[in-house]
Amino acid sequence: MVKNLLVHSEDKSIDKRSIHSLIAKLKSHFKLSISFLTISIIDSKKLREINKKYLNHDYNTDVISFNYSKINNELDGEILISFEKVKTNAKKYGVKYNQELCRIIIHGLLHLLNFDDNNKKNKTIMKQMENKLINKYNFTLLAGK
């Protein structure tokens, strides 16, 4: 188990140990320390409310990250994920639910590491890193799913 990592899921099928394992591998890959990290897997309605309240975006999304750290290689933040949107994305892209969840967790973590997808150039850079990490660590969440 990763110290200072809290995983909360409204989807009871999620294996929290697998998420800990994925974060441990990403922590090692990026040589990070974790002050505190919360990953919450919630329904789309709650995530949309958070998106609207804190980011002034009135639309559904699959992931939101809040970075509270002032130090690049020390994580202090939250990753909030819509399990409903992950299921929809998995069907859309023809992948397993846990594969898409892995991608979304990696995407959220990259945001905490100051990767951004706010323009075409940044989106390309972020997507390349995401794909690299997915190819390297995707197996982590696949057990039994």
C-alpha cells in the first residue's frame, strides 16, 4: 500500500489495491514523494457539480485534478473520476473498463505533475506521455476484469 494515498470508490467493483499498485509504479517512475493524494471515483452528477462549482465548467467530464502542492516532485492533491464516464469511454474506445480507468488515473496524475491539455501542442505532449505510461503500466488494473 502506498503511504498517504486514500482511494474512495462509489463503484464497489474497483480493486483499491490495484490502484495503490499503479500509483506505486508511477511514484517510482517519476521519483515522487506523496504528501497526500486522494483518488475518488464518483458518479457523473457529483463530478459535474464539482466541475461547475470550482472550475466554472458546466459540463460532464471524466476526470478533474486539484493540485495543492508547490513542489513539483511532491504530490499533494486530488484526482476525481466519474466511473460512469469511464464506462462510457471504455465502450466508445473498445477497451475494458479497467484499462480505461488506468488511462484516466494516469491522465489525472499527469495533471498533478503540471502536464496540461489546454492547447494542441500541450495535448500532444501529454497524450504521448500518457500512452507511454499506459503501455508500461496498464497491466496493473487488469487482474480479474
